[in-house]
Amino acid sequence: MILADFRLSRRARKTVAALARVVCPEDFDALGVEGAVIEEVELTLRSFPPLVRFALASAIWIFEWSALFYPASFMRPFSRLDPARGERHFRRWWSSGLLSIRQLAKTLKGMITMGYYEQAAVKACLEFHPDRWIADVARRRLEAFGEEIRRKEAEVIAPDPLVPASGLSKGTLARKKPHAAT
Amino acid sequence: MPRPENLFTRDDWTADRALTCDVLVIGSGAGGAVVAAELAEGGLEVIVLEEGGYHPTEEFTTHATAMVRKLYRDGGATLAIGSPPIAFQEGRAVGGSTVINGGMSWRTPERILDRWWREDGVDGVRAKEMGRYFERVEKYISAKHQDPGTTSRDNELLREGAEKMSWKVIPNIRNQLHCAGTNNCAFGCPTGAKRSTLVTYIPRALAFGARLYADCRVERLLREGTRSVGAEGRVIQPNGKPGHRFTVRAKLVVSSAGAIHTPALLGRSGVKSPSGRIGQNLSLHPNVKVLAVFDENVEGWKGVHQAYQVREFQEEGYLFAAVNIPPSILSMATPFYGRELDEIMRDYNRTVIAGMLLEDSVTGRVRVLPGGRPQAFYDLSDFDAHRLVRGTSLLCELLFSAGARRIVLPFEGMADLRGPDDVRKLFERPVHKPGIEVMTVHMMGTCAMGGDPKRHVCDSYGKVYGHEGLYISDASLFPSPIGVNPMETIMALATRNAERILDQGAALKAA
Ligand SMILES: Cc1cc2nc3c(=O)[nH]c(=O)nc-3n(C[C@H](O)[C@H](O)[C@H](O)COP(=O)(O)OP(=O)(O)OC[C@H]3O[C@@H](n4cnc5c(N)ncnc54)[C@H](O)[C@@H]3O)c2cc1C
Ligand code: SF4
């Protein structure tokens, strides 16, 4: 895994938490997933290339402070707006006339909802239980085909040198060197 | 599971090092792993350098976002700049993109091989000549139809829809050994059933004495005049920063870093092609997805994805398939937030996600940015944009005939479709090209092979024109898009290139 040492600032965490309340379903608070979602966002940002990470971290900052310029915000940053005003601020970005602003809104929303829907409690609400399913079908696979699978896996490393149709190398190089697998 | 012998990771490096071998292979995906295994078995001393980490089957889980961070390059945040911007994904791990791919294993269509032979002058590439390479690859990756009972309901709905329309639909051939239908292919197969190179050609290469160094990023090729004599780079530390330096000297270098990174590596190393076309000719099978909500419980995650392909429109360049994706990734891609997102996601278990792949008619390019990173550029043509709309309309017809009650489209600002009569709305006003949600996982063609050094970068067997000791063996070689999933073509060409290298093997050994 390649992750940078990047961390969201305290202010950025507040912005992300407030934005999560806008973009995630209403049960966001009830499920108590705020910390876990912020952590997911941070990890996701760490895995991005430096330029993209910088652009998105800047977008979070600009999103937070650009709220000051809307009269209805009464000079408060986004994370201190009430839910209705916060939603309106986000909607301005979401349906902006500028494609790049819309793309940023989509990306921020995507990173946050991705973290939200990764939470076990949320998966349970959707009745999505992949681990149970996997454990079950993986066990059945081994019961039914275990023997054959082991045999086929052994064949993967069995010698069978490529003998060119041209006959030029005739597999002779292969014969010169003892096979590690034999 | 103990780490295999001959496989080294960053933990094994305590200082800068210099290594030597007969053949250096850069990248361990579909192209690199195959070349490495064939050459190692052929008696050559092989080193594989892989930028990504070593993640065995036991590490693969259903935590999709964590797997993306672990196995995808740049956390999946890779984008071709253009109109529209196209998100693309590549693997970065031992096994390359084969670790995260869907496992579709198709031979190159005959019409494509004929075109490569006729129009690009690629030698020995027609179906009858390629047959034995395909057979060999299929043996190792176990390319077969699924076992009965492993297919998910969303795929059955796709098949039923196609049959109602009397369209050709075929079961997919996949590289799998009794696939259990866990539907986790894109996040690493947790059973090992998917026969990625991680569990086939890599163990084979190692068994025949190849050495693989994971976490090693090649920065540039070492050259003496027009001869490549190795490569140098840095071990990647856990925080992504460069660590120890390495140098590998080799008699022959094979670049298998994929269609984005091979041209970048050549570019960073100052390799010039007489054709001037390194990095040009990027094609990428643009892909769009729709979300179709049904009344019945579909639970598309119970069973393998893409079990079928609708091939009715293959001659026009369209393929359709159903691809279930986990809620986290789906939520990111939907054009909703808040209550609307909640509403659509509550239907997750009643949703079919279906995609269409387009054989594109134009090409883009890969450039090296200052600092050495590659950047892809690709503009969808108006013609292809129109074809994406037409293909989507056909896919929607199919899904409605299968019983869909709502379809969410990949076109920004366009209302959801609520029934078959709505499909014509797709043509009522032109679709705004920058607002089409296009993505891809098939990047190809950026160092095309062919018979003409003025038009192609490599000869028919991957040797770079104008250079000695430098081969390419990955998706970059394709002279044109192939209209089907590319992995098996890459592997078969890699086998063929390895055979050519083995023909010179004795000379190489003696050199
Ligand atoms: C999500 C997904 C689903 C797919 N589904 C299918 C499918 O179902 N069927 C199909 O046929 N195809 C599928 N594909 C495409 C297929 O997997 C790829 O086309 C194929 O693996 C490409 O092979 P390659 O050898 O060119 O590159 P890759 O397999 O990507 O391997 C390249 C390797 O080189 C390494 N590398 C790059 N640069 C360097 C460097 N500088 N130093 C060291 N190492 C480096 C990379 O880390 C990577 O591991 C899918 C791809 C993805 C991403
Ligand atoms: S469906 Fe599951 S078992 Fe089958 S290949 Fe994919 S990940 Fe492996």
C-alpha cells in the first residue's frame, strides 16, 4: 500500500463531518459513524497522487470558507451553518454552471459517501452481507472440488517448456538449466 | 502463508544494491508475468521489478475501499484529460491489473488479428498462428465457463432480457478454477479461484528461478548508445516516498509496465522511436454504466459478475454485461446525494448495474509530465459519443424488457427513465459530451507493434525499433482496440514474444 503521511487538519475534519451530514442519508448521526467516515476520507486522500490530494484538500478548504460570502450565512463558515443553509451551500457547488466546480462537488460527495457505505452498520441496513456469503460459497467450493483444485495448482509449476514452432531454440536452453520445480 | 522464495519486498532492503541478470522484466501483470515465467523456464536468469506490493490471496477482503487503496494505482484516482474526462483504473501490485480484473478471458477476434496482419503488417498474428499461444495461456489461467449455480441473478436478468429481444448473448469465459461466485474479483479474489498472474505465472516464474522484487519502482532504463542494458530506480517506502536505490544490469530488458507506464518509462529514459509514436495511439474502450432498479430481489453480489456478454452488436463495437459493485463504490458513482441517494441505495438489492464497452474509433496519447509522471489525454469523438448514447439506449431497452422499472443514466442532467417509452428521450436533445460519465479499465496501444518502423514503435514481436536489447510486452503493443477484454490477447502476445526471445536465448546466454 502506498500512502502518504497526509492528515486532515482539525478544521478540514469539521468540514468533512458537516458535509457528510448533507450528502449522506439522514441516519448518519444515529449510526454513530462520523469518526469512521472521516478516517476513510483521510485514507482515501492519502492514496491519491500528490497533485490530486492537494487539489481536493484545497477544495475542502475553499468549500468551508466560501460560505462566508453568501449573505444567508451571516459570515459563518460552512461547518457552522445550520443543516438547511449547509445544504444550500453544497447545492450551489453541485449545480454550478462551471463543470470543474460540479466535478469537485461530485468528488467530495463521492469520497464521503464511499466511506459511509463502507461501514458495517450501513451495510447491515442495506442487507448486504458479503462476508457471510463468501464464507459459505468458499467452503462449498473446497468441499466439492478441493482435491481437483490442489492438483491443478500443482500443475501450475510443473515443467512444460515453450518449444518454438520455428524449432530454433528447441527448448534446449531449458534443458541446460535444472528446473527449480523438478 | 510464508512469502515465496525468490520474492523480495521492501523489508528485504537494508542498503542500495546492484543486481545482474540475463533478462529484466519491468512489471508483473498480464504481460510481464507471462514473459518472466516463459523465459525463466526457458533457462534464462530473470529478474522482475514490480512497483506494487506483494499481497497474497489471504489479504483480500470485502472492504472495497481498503482494497482499492491497496491494489489500485493512486487509489483509483487516475484520469485521462479530455472531453469528457475519463476515469481509468490500473492495478499496482504483484500480478498487476490481473489481480483486480473481472477475469473475462477472450481470444482476440479474428477480424482484429486479420486487420493487424493486413493493415499493420504484424507478422504471424493470424488466428491459425496464434492458436497455440492462446491454448497455452488458457491452460495456465484455466479459461473456462463458470460452474453451474455460481451466476448472480442480475446476470440472469441480463440474459433473460437479451433473449426476450432475440439478441445474441453468450456465457463468458473466465480465468477461474471452480469460481465460487463471491463477486469480489475487482478487490482481489478471496478464494484464489481467479487465476490471476499472482497465483499462476508468478509462482511459475519463481519456481523456475526468476527473482521478483516488489515495491521497486523503475525510474529509467540504463542505456549505452541505442542499447538498453538495464534499469535503475528506487524502493518505495510505506509512505510512498522513495527509499533505497537499485540498479539492475541485464542483457535484455522487457518493459511490461502497462499502456500508460511503458511509454512513460521509455520517455523518461530518452528512448526515441523512428516513428515518433511512443505514447500515441492510446485507445481505451470507453465504458458507460446504467443503474436499473427492479421490483424483485436481485442481490447481484450473490454470484459471479459478468457471467454473460451480449454480443448482438459486436460488429458495431458494443458489448453489454452486468457488473455488480459494492454499495460504497456505487454510491460514489451515482449522481445523487442526501435523501435521493438514500432512496436509490435502499434499492441496492433490487438493482442491476449494467455496462457497455465501446470499441473506440479515435485515439489519445500519453505524455510525460515534468517530474516523470505520465498523463493520458483522450477526447471522445462526436461519433463515439453518439455511439455511447445509441448503445446505452439499446442496453436500456434490454433492461426494461427484463423488467426494470427505473434506469439511472450516465448522462449529466438527463432524467431517469421510467419505462421503455422513455428510451427515445435519449435522442430528443443532444447529449452534452462533457457530461457523459465515461470510465475504462482497458488502456491499449501506446507502443504499437507492426511492420513499419515509420508507423509503429515495435516490430511484430515487441522489439523496439531503432534500439537493441529492448522489448515491450504488455497492452501497449496493440495496433488498435480489440473490442473484447484484452487480458488473454496480452498474455498470448507475451508468450509469442518470449518464444522469439528464447530463439535468441543461446546468444543471450553467451553474450
Ligand atoms: C478493474 C479492472 C477490470 C478488468 N477486467 C478485465 C477482464 O475482465 N478481462 C480482461 O481481459 N481484462 C480486464 N481488465 C484489463 C486487464 O486486466 C489489463 O488490460 C491487463 O492486465 C494489462 O496488462 P499489462 O501487462 O499491460 O499491465 P498490468 O497488468 O496493469 O501490469 C503492469 C504492472 O507494471 C507495474 N509497473 C508500472 N510501472 C512500473 C515501474 N515504473 N516500475 C515497476 N513496475 C511498474 C504496475 O504496478 C503493474 O503491476 C481489467 C482491468 C481492470 C483494472
Ligand atoms: S467471483 Fe469470487 S471466487 Fe469467483 S473469481 Fe471472482 S472473486 Fe474469485
